Amino acid sequence: MIQNNANKYGVSPVIGAILLVAVFTGVVALLSFNIFASDVGVVKESFDASVEMEQTDSGVKANIFRNENVEEFILKHEDGTEQRSNISIGSFTSDNGDGEYTLIAVVGGNEEVID
């Protein structure tokens, strides 16, 4: 008796490979669409400035060395008080004493902590 092994072993691996390729293609297409769709219509402003903060006897001093597009800098003390400046290059200080200070850049109405 001669056995026909072609039907026993030939079809299943082919179907498995086709299904694997189809699933992989679907996942790649879905991920590509989500990445593309998440950036559509969103304009991201770049906060492009070089700054340095240094401690003074009465607070902190923010030195702006380069400012490409930041409209305003906000030097905020941990107690909530703020010192605002719209200088392009130079320095400004906040004299609120010891504590934690945060430097915030404002571009297009968006705020981002930069130091």
C-alpha cells in the first residue's frame, strides 16, 4: 500500500505562512496609520534657547545666552511667585530667597519647563 503524504503535510504549513504574513501586514498597517494620524494637524513649537541658572545670595539668576523663538521666560519660585521676562539675550533675577526655582519658556502660548 502506497501512502500519499502530500495531503498530510503540504497544505497546513502554507496556510500557516499565509496567515502569519497577513497578520504581520495588518499590524504594520495599523501601527503606521496610528503614528501618521497622531501627528496630523499638530504643530509642535520648538523651545530653542540656551539658558543657565545660577544661585545668588537672595535667590536665583537666569542667564539667556541664545534665544531663537521663546517669547517669554518665567522664573517661578516654589511658593508660586513668578518673575517674568521677554528679553532675547541677557539675564534676569528672582529674589525670593532659598527654595526651588523653575524656569519656564513660553512659545505660542505653550509653556514648557526648561530648567
